[in-house]
Amino acid sequence: LLSVDVGNPAHAVSPILPGLMFEDINHSGEGGIYAELVQNRSMMADDTAPLHWSAVGGTTLSLDTGTPLNAALDRSLKVVLPSGTGAGNRAGVANDGFWGIPVRPRTTYTARLFAKVSRRIGPLTVAIESADGATVHASAQVPHIGTAFRDRPFELTLRTGPGAPVTGDARLTVTTADPAAAGETLWLQHVSLFPPTHRNRPNGLRIDLMEKLVALKPKFLRFPGGNFLEGNTIATRFDWKTTIGPVWERPGHMDDAWGYWSTDGLGLLEYLQWAEDLHAQPVLAVYAGYSLHGAHVTGDALKPYIQDALDEIEYVTGPVTSEWGARRAADGHPRPFPLEFVEIGNEDWFDASGSYDERFAAFHDAIKAKYPQLKLIATTTVRSRTPDLIDEHYYLAPSAAQASTHKYDNRDRSSTKVFVGEWAAQEGRPTPDLNAALGDAAWLAGLIRNSDQVLMECYAPLFSHVKNNVWATNLIAYDNLDSYVSPSYWAQQMLTSRLGRTVLPATARALPGLATVATRSGDRLYLAVVNSGTEKLNVPVELRGLVKGVRSRATATVLTGASRTATNTLTAPDTLVPRTSTVTGAAPAFTSVVPPLSVTVLELRLT
Ligand code: AHR
């Protein structure tokens, strides 16, 4: 029997559920949601070779540290043009993008680049073309290139025609066929190509991925990590001050936690605007003096990092009259961003030195002194201070996730509130299968039931490029053209979009193998049932405490599949999607038929 007390809510559903967690892992930023199409646009990814760049027309390529663009981009791509250049012989370079440059018909792309030559030459052509160079899909020209880099990049618009293919297998070329260029040298830096972006933001985000996130209606975005925040070493941490300003003045850094170069084009301001575009609040994780290979900073040496965090908070929230608020305004966003939560570090239980207590106290005292209204999140237990929340991470087998639906049921209600800042049932690659989604749904039902304790939650990781799946199980995956969502995405979307404002007491434990959560808003009752078993179940439901009755007609939204390993893929993205239908027979006591291997949310109307 599933007995629900409709009249006596246990507590409010936390108003800051659900959220999203993002870090650049699995090419989720570079080559992912950050819409830049050129890989290694800044030539900074490697010190010896111009990775992802190749010769066109017999040129010789090298990295030239003697020809920097500026202090941040301290080199350029040197292209020695052959003596035969001209008269139909083009010469230059090609970039292979992130596993190809994607092309669609009738699409407008924006290219930006810095270029200079040893002798003034005529047109430089920027083209999106087939990988073999045989077909040009779109092109545009810079009429003349001079002998010095300009202050700003050349900007070109490339538009594909109606006959352009849909392909992920193109390349970007920068070439000249001017005979005056024969034997000369061309230098290139910051060669960038953007497709249309979400809300048309320059330096913006990929539309299909943003739409999938918007649909989840997240209340917050936790960023920038995760291990990406910490880096393997202090030098490769997320050093926010190097991630703002013109993108061609950002040095970038090695994302050594996950094995590729980050241009930091997706920098602090872009993260904040991303949260703004989601109508979500940022949850800002600040570097707290610990990096993954064990370096930890304490005592006076920690002071610069604390100052960095204070400056970062000022950049986010300060008025334009403050130093860092003025920088934000200069970067294009005069209005301060809302900020309620700041997380001090990430997974500091890995710090074997035990220095977190001291580090947390130092950040806590400095931040609370200047920003007493901010809520501070600790990443592991601390004794020195009382954090406002503690971030707990759970990566579980599906069966363990399902069993953990009761984890917080008997928690001491007076202890520090919880932010489950990373969690996932892990099975399936690059995205979870149905079995994992059932574990996720059972676990999330438990978090919602206990959202007087677990105020915030976000699944992780969010994204994986199918060609760079370093972390097995992720919510959403894509290649350079298409994307799809996992059954777990749908399970979460079902539980968090069909959700009342109060949690109702329900005798969930009386039903082994089932996880449930019941919530209510006014006359609407939401009953979520997760059946991880392979048998169809007839679940007797009893609604107690009704003032009147319940309408017979209800809606049922069901996610299910043929087997535990059933899943969605790039080529079969809609194998598992929730289906909503009208059902009849709801009453103060009725039987709900729950399919095997399913998540069901019943929406009932009280009379
Ligand atoms: O989500 C992947 C990684 O898992 C995160 O970077 C880290 O915080 C955790 O260990």
C-alpha cells in the first residue's frame, strides 16, 4: 500500500531544486557548449607543434614565438608560402575543428582572425570546405593584409547556400592566391569561427545544448568545477582573472584534469551570462588553495588566493564604482549578477594533508567579513567554522542509487544542510542506460522527499562529446552536429517539472523495490513512483486527509524501455522518451498500474 497524507505536508520542497553542474570535461566546454568551431584557435595548445592546423598548397607551418600577438597569445602560426603561390595556386592553412567543422545549409558563420604578412598582399580567403578541399561550402575575403597585426581581428561573415550539405566533416581554410604572396610569410593568430549561437551572443553557446538545459528549468548553475577548478597543479587551476576581457587576450590553460587545452573563451563572464540566460543563479566555486596532485597552500601564502576570491565575488556582484565591478562593466555587463552561494574549493576530502579546515576558515572569515549575506559551501567536513551547506558527491552503481533513496530519511534535521553538488548512477557510456536512469530517479525521489535537508542538487557530469568520452556516464552527449539526451535526463525532467511546492508524508518504505515521492501544490497532487523491477506492479494507493475527493481523470507520464540496457544514442535519440496520457479511476483509494522498469508521475486533481 502506498499511503499518502494529502492534508499534512511534511515540509516545503526546496525552492532551489534542481540545478546544473558544469565543468570542462569530455570536451563539454571546448568543442561542446562553447560554440567555437576552430580547435586550437590561439596556437597555444602545444609548445612545439600547431595542433589541428595543416598545410594547404605546399606551405610550411611552424609556431613562431618571435611573433606574438600580445602578452597572452605569445606566439603565432607562421606560414611560409611557396614560390608557386598565385595564378590559381592557393596556399595557406586548414583547421580540422573538433572532429570536423559542422556545416548546415543557409547558415551564417562569423570568422575572426588576426593576420599579417612579410609584404602587403591582396585577398586572404577564409572558407568552410569539404575535408578534401574539393567543395567550398561558404567563403569570404579580407581584401588586403598588411605587415602588422591590427588591434582588433578581421571579422568576416560566411553564409552557406541552400545546396550546402549537412555534414560534420568539413574544415576551415585560410588561404591566398595572390601572386604577390609567393615566397612570402604569413602569420596568423586567434583564427575563430562561430556558428549561430544561443540568443545570438558573440562568443556564445551552442543552441541545441542550451535548449536542452533551458528545458530543465534549472534554478542554479554550479561552475567551473569539479576538478577543472582545481587543476592538477596550482598553475593549471581555473585562474579567473585570466579568463575575462577580449578573448584574444586570454592565454588559456591546460585542462590537465581532463587532458586538453582550454582557451578560456568560456570564461567567468560567459559562465555568468550562461546562468543568466537560463534564468538560474550562479553557484560560484572559488579556488581554495588545493590542486589535484596534492599542492596545498596555507598560512600567509593563502592570502593572494583569498584576495582572488574576494575580487571574483566583486567582479560578479560589485557596483560599477568598484574596481572589479568596473571591469565587469567594461567587459559588457554593467549590471551586477545575483549571487547567494559561494563554494570554497572542490572535493577537499582528497587533501591528504588535512589543510582544508584551516583554508576554509580563512576564506570563510574574509568572505563573511565583506559579504555577510553570502552562504558558504564547504566541500568536506570542517570543525573550525560552521558552513552554511556541505557539498556531498555520490557516484553510485544503479542498484546502490536505488537503495540510497532512503539515505537522508533519518538524518538529524538540525545538522548542516546539504548540497549534493555531484551525483549519478553510473552505467552506460557516454550516457546512462535505463537501469541507471531508474537508479537516478529513485535517488532523486529521496533528495526531493528530504529537500528540507538537501536544499540543492545537481547531476554530474552534464556533457560528453561522443569522440572524447573520458568520464563514462554523462547526462547529455553530442558530436559536432547533433545532440541527444539520456533516459536519466528525462527521469530528472519528469520528477522536477511535475513537482508540487510541499512534500507529503507517504509510506514509501512499505513497498520494497519501489521509490516514491508525493508532492502537492494547491489542488494538484504529484505522485512519482520508480519501479526498478522487471514485474508490472499493481500498487494500491490511499489518499488520506482529503477535504473532499479527487477527480477520476488524471494524467500519467511514464518513462520505460524494453530492457535495463535500453538507452538513447546519437543515431536513435528518441528510443526512450516519457509519454503522457490521460488515465481514469483515480479515487481516495485506487490501484495504480506501474509498468516494469519505469518511472511514473501521476498528476491528480483534488476536488
Ligand atoms: O564529475 C567528474 C568529477 O568527479 C569532478 O570533476 C570531481 O569533482 C569529481 O571527482
